[in-house]
Amino acid sequence: MPNAAPRPTACLALADGTLFYGQGFGAVGDTVAELVFNTSMTGYQEILTDPSYAGQVVTFTFPHIGNTGVTPEDDESVETPAAAGLVVKWDPTEPSNWRATDDLVAWLKKHDRIAIGGIDTRRLTRAIRQQGAPHVALAHNPDGVFDIEALIAKARAWKGLVGLDLAKDVTCAQSYRWNEKTWAWPEGYTQREGEGLRVVAIDYGAKRNILRCLASAGCDVTVLPATATAEDVLALNPEGVFLSNGPGDPAATGVYAVPMIREVLKKDIPVFGICLGHQMLALALGAKTVKMNHGHHGANHPVKDVETGKVEITSMNHGFTVDSQTLPEGVIESHVSLFDGSNCGIRMTDRPVFSVQHHPEASPGPQDSFYLFERFAEAIRARRA
């Protein structure tokens, strides 16, 4: 007789009562969060450590997750993984990569993150697309015993991301300088040298590779916490201000971020935003943001530059979007998603102030949009001249 299927040691419970059973790995216990799917084929470590995934469990549509292990060089945040949990099709195998310093299973356990394998991720992805990103409870118990009613109740009781400010949870505790550039063979990470363009970066949950891209574009970056005031920013005499990515509801973060940005805009210096920073800029300019059905999460999203007609393949991670119908006079839509037509970029018509929803630093993903960092740096040099 064939071997019996192993007893499930993990359970994913959706708020509507749908249950998925599989094999647990990583930490033991349970967690509640919003469930999103990511279509990236590489970069699972960068995704799991991206602060923008705070409050979310990530299911990967690509089945080979964990096969390249993990390395501290690929962490996008300095603390623990931001994502609340992980859902995969196949259990991770032993890593096979010359850069690996640990395996995914041990890494998740060390950082107290729960994961489940053996899940029909295609079915799960279809459910998310059709019904929207659900609230879920993910549990791992090596004994295979679960209080299903309690898990469903936890998923239903979770309030969700709407109205939730998570930037305060993932931002830096104090300001710091950043001069490390992007990774390159064979040197690895190197430091920018010489005089740089003075840039203040507001950390709403900034990825390390965004800061590296700024440094590679010639910027001398000072990072400030999400709650920094306009006085804090302008005291550093910046030649440019960068607004970073981050998690949560932009309207909630905007309560304290928008007043600061509006004061900075009065000084007529270049401003560049990415992801949540894009949404913060839009709110500061008078537009509105809305929650998406299931968001955009992956490294294969086509985005069109409205003015040039050029199509870029981009990396994305967001569950809210700017409502382009609310953009005020003097602000135009610069980029749109070719998946659903949603807004992916704005710019002011009379000054170098612009932002994009996608991630031009990639990590993971294509680097079609890296020129945006250079555009920001050139705007600062033009102001100097």
C-alpha cells in the first residue's frame, strides 16, 4: 500500500471559514494578518524582509521557495522579517547557492515567523483575486491539533489594514547616515566617496536597496524617522527630499506625514517618492487614496510612462492606490498599470516633484526604472546650477 499522507501540522484559516491544511515549518504558534499573493520567481528573502509587508502573510505563486537559502546581505530591513507569515506550494529543500549562509526553515524559526507548505497556492491565489485579500489566521502545531473555531474567530476579529498606521512600527528609532551603494560583482557592497548631493530620506519602512540606489546615484543620504517634522527635515538643509515605501493605510500615516510634506513643498526643492511615499505625496498635494481588491505584489508588472509611451516591467508591493480622478490642477498622472489601469506615478508640472507606485530599486525584480533615481539626482544638480 502507498504511504499515507503525513498528518497536517499547520492550518490556514480564512475569515470566511475556508481552511487549508499543510505542513508547518519555522516558528510554532499562530498569527493573524491580511493574506496577499506574490508572483515573483526570485527574491523571497527580500520580499519577506520588506517592511511594506508588515501585517501581511505572503503566499508565493512560484513553488520553489527556499531553494537558494538566505544570507544577511539580502535583508531589506535591519530587524526581523516584516511579513507575518509564509505560504508555499512545496516544502523548502536544502539550499543550493554559494551565497547562502543559512536555510529558510531555520531562518524563519530564528525570527519567530510561521510558514505552511503543501498548499494549493493556485486555488488560494484565485480566491484572493476573486474575493479580495482576506483576513487569515495561520497556525503551526507539530502535534497537528487545532482549535478551528478559535482560529476562524481570530481571523474575523482582526480589524485589517484600513485605518492602520504601521509606518511608526517599522521606521527607524533615530536618524542615521547612509552611503552604501548597490551590490556589484566582485566587490559586493561599496561605499560612496566624496561630496554627495544632500538628501533627506523619510523612513516609512525604507528598503535598504532604495537607500543604496540613492547612494549609487550620488546622494549623501540622511535618514529620518517617519514622524520627523518639517523643522527636522529643513534643519539639515537638504537639496532633495525622498519619501520611502512602507506598510499600512496611507491615510492613517498621512495624519502626521502630510503636514510635514506640505511644508517641505513650500521650499521648492526636488522631492521623490516611492510606494507609500508616492501615496503620501499625492495626499499632500490634495489627492485621495483607496484600498485595492487584492493589490499588486510581484516583479512582473507592466507600467506605462504616459508621456513617452515606454513600457517598463516593474516590481510592486502595495494594497492601496492613488485615485487619479482626484489629482488637483498642476499635478498629472505620469505612469499607469497595464494590468488594471490604476495609477502608478504622478508629477507636478511646474517643479521637480514626482513619485511612483512601483519599486525602481527592484530587489527583487527588473531594473527598468532605475533611471528615476538618476532623474532625482539630476534635478538636484540642476537646482545647484
